Amino acid sequence: MTKPIVFTGSRLDRAAHHRSDPEWLAKKLSDPSSRFLPLHGLKALIDLQGPACIDWRGISDVREFIDAGAPFIFLGIADFSCHFAIDVSSIENPKQPPISDWGKFIDVRSVAAQVRPGDAAALAQARSMIDWHNRHGFCAVCGAKTHPQELGYSRICSDSSCNSVHFPRTDPVAIMMVTKEDKCLLGQGINFPSDFFSCLAGFIEPGETIEQGVRREVFEESGIKVADVRYHASQPWPYPSSLMIGCFADAISEDITVDTSELGDARWFTRDQVREMLASSTNPTGLRMSPEMSLAHQLAKAWLA
């Protein structure tokens, strides 16, 4: 089987029909088979004793945090157990009791490619959701405080005269491999090293289709016009909560005009160059592309294939 793209391949059944059932939740919060993924400052608890994996904890380990009001999210059901994420950032120093004997809190981006695909998907879901709650403590309509409901999948305004309900946001981002005959267009972000290139990308705006977003972003950043746009694959990207939509696009022009507010450079590359850049993706210097965990890397691999 082809290895799933990092942050995809979730094994969790999200079981949304349980989110509004307080009796079901109370039962699961006393069930010793329930598993919890603690996050501290958006870093996830990882067990490094063997191959890196999530250090799932039992209810007895996190009960005091739940009782103290720590935000927690229902992730889903797998292996007949309910899985949750819980924010334990209230602990000032995670190296001290009561969690000093747990695993290590590690930045999700740095560990995602090392864990199993199912674990990486859970990390993306947990990080995005906890981060959303941290950012949306107040109602965007009236400014009053909001409270979580539906096991973390919405927040409701505390002002009964407003009562607005807010839902987690996911921002769609088009990322595209633009090709013309036997070459492809790659760009260099203004903050990238001078020898690091990737696929062009940009947020899809309200009222746009994916195809329109691809054409607009490519033209804005490089001056290249594209015709046919074809969807290839997608990837959740929890920084903070985007959905990368990978596409191929056929260029109908060739002269590049770089938007210097967006890119440091943009060039056409041959297949042989891209093959070498992928092979060098983990090198700290030299002409190279995005690492394997990125959708840009996977688009380039698919183009070469």
C-alpha cells in the first residue's frame, strides 16, 4: 500500500451522534478504557521509549485536569475505546509532578512524520481543535464569553440575548504543481532560504471555486496563466487549521513575473532537477524542495511518476 500523506489516514470514527449526549459522556469519563491525548502549549505528549507514538493516558491520569475545567475534545472511537484530547497547559512546568513521569511534550510538526499515520492524523485533529478553542473564548457577534459544547465541536455565547453558536474553522488552501510540457513551476517564499523551492500556494477566497483560486493565485504570484486544473489529493495542516488542496494546473504562458511581496523567486524546473531536489529535501543547504511530509513534495513525486 502507498504510505498515506502525513496527517491523513485517521483510524478514528468521529461518532458525531454522541456529541450532544451528556449521559454517554459521563459514562465514558468514568470508563478505564477511554484514552486521552494531553497537549501542553499545543505540544503533544509523545512516548519515546520505542518508536515514537502518542502517549495516550487513562482517565485516572487526567481526572484532576477535567475536574479543574481543562478544555477537552472528543476525537473519536478506535479499538473499542473513546479517544479525547485534553489541554493541560495549566501546568506551569510539565517536568514536575503530577505529570513528570509521562512522555515528552513535542511540537507536532517535528514529530508527525515519525509516528504512525493514524497517530499523526489524531495529532492534527487535536492540535487544530485545542488551538481553535484557545482563540475563540469570546463571541464574534457581541463580545461576551463563549462556552464549549458538543464535546468541543462548537462554542455558544454566554449571553442569552445573543446565544450565537460558533463552529471550528478550517481554511482552504490551494497548493498547485503548475506544469508546461516537461517542466514545472516552483516558487521561493520570501522567508525561504535562497536554494529552497516549493509549489505555489494560497488561500481560496470566499465565493471562489478551487479552480478559480488556483488560477488567481498562480497569476498573482508568478504572472503565469493556467487553463485546466485537476484535483490530486488533500492534507489537513494544523498550523493553525488549514486544509491543503493539492492540484495540477496546465500553464498556457511561460514568461514569469514574480510578485516580490509574495515570492523571492520563481522558476521553471526540469524533471531531472526536481528529482534531484526531492532527493535533497532533507539537506540543510543546496537546491532542494519541501520535505516528504508536505503535500508539495507529494505533488512533485506524482508528477515525476
